[in-house]
Amino acid sequence: MTVKLVAIDVDKTLVDDEKQLHEKVIETIKAASQRGVKVVICSGRPLPGLKQILTDLNLANQKDQYVVCFGGSVVQSTAGEVIMSQGLAYEDYLDLELIARKLDLPFHAVSMDRIYTANRDIGYYSMYESNLVNMPLSYRTPAELKEIPLIKAMFVEEPAKLDQAFAAGRALFAAKEDRVTFVKSQPFFLEANTKGVDKAQALTKLCVHLGLDLSQDVMAIGDGGNDLPMIKAAKIGVAMANALPEVRAASDFVTADNNRDGVAVAIEKFILA
């Protein structure tokens, strides 16, 4: 079974719980690259938040290597050339910001190069996200964001509070589901993207660009709800042992967890064997 492209999620998949990239994972990914397999990092993070990982994997700043960013909203080369971008409409951002205020949830929106929040008391998880993805964080009123192209928005709160607010405001979220897709990328992150945006559709467009077929040539590895579409669509769908139950159930293979080099185990089994 020939794999021509491997798509790999980052948090809870490629890196361990301390956000560290293990040497065994680095070695197996480099070995796959040397065999001509495209290694595509697929993350909710923007490109600046992937720079160090790409550098460690010898994939940074290259015109013929690619990443899927913002949960599938952007596909670009690791040198920065945008192949595809599908952002969030300003009107949808306004509706989402209103939902956040009604439910008293910290909230921010993300452009290609900056995170914006209208919360004067900036939330802990907005600051966490800013540090994690290496992007500046700025306070702006909703009116000030009208002319700024936004990629996605995020409700960010302690997991229990986020879950309670989502349940209490279910009707508010449901009213937007014809235009916006909601996905829990982390226990404390509820992400909102334009309807139809996910990692599978982004990989489909990248495969067309590369002359590949997602259902025939690709192995996808992940753990979370935002990885489920690409795991279902790929020729080989691999779930981490630490993945959500529904992700494990939909996969073709369950590998070791992210603290035990699960990505390396999958690559060795399906590419390097």
C-alpha cells in the first residue's frame, strides 16, 4: 500500500503533552520525506505557530512543502505562498461575538497574522493561544475589525464552563450552523470556521494541486474532532491512542499515544516497513 502524502495533526498528535517533538518522531518523518512522501502538517495553528516544528523536520521555508493551517481554512507552502484561503465573513464574526457576550464567554478572532479580542479583560486562553502560535494579541472593538480579513473565531474558556455555556446556548449556536462550523479542537477551545471548512476539504484541494487523490494516496493521523473528517476521507486513517472515542472508532488503525511516539509507529508501519 503506497502512501504518497501523510497529513499529521500537531497538538496531542505530533507533539507530546509538553508540546515537545520527540527525536524518534523527527527521524521517522525525515525518513519518510527522503522516500519522496509529502509530509503535511495539518493544524488549527497558523503558519507562525508551526515554524519551529517545520524547522525541526527540515520542512520550513520551502516552496514545494505545504501546511494546512487554521483547521483547514488556509493551505499554503511552508515558504508562505497561499494555495487556498477561506475566511470568516464579518457578519458571521459579529453574530459570534454577540453569542459570546450573551453567554459570557471569552472570545477572539484570528487573522493571518494577529489575534484580536474585544474583551477588555483579556482571557487567559486568548493569551495562551497567542503564546502557543507565536502571534501578537490585540484589543479591538468589533467595529474596528470590519476591514480586517478574519480567518476564524474561537470561544475560549475553562472546559467545564465552556461545555456548560455551549449547552445553555445550544439554540444560539444552532442558528448559525447554516453558515458556520463549530468544532472542539481542545477542551478549552471551541473554534468557529466558515461552513464547509475542515482539514479534509483543505487536503482535497491540496491533493488536486499536487495531482494526488485523498482517498487513494494519503494517510491522515490525528486525535481530535477537527481531525475526524480527514481521518474518514484518507486512504488510511490513523487515530492516536489518546484520541477521542469517535476518532478511534472511525480510524483504520489506532497507534500509540502522543507521549509514546504514535506518529512514528504509524509511519514505520505504513511507509517505512
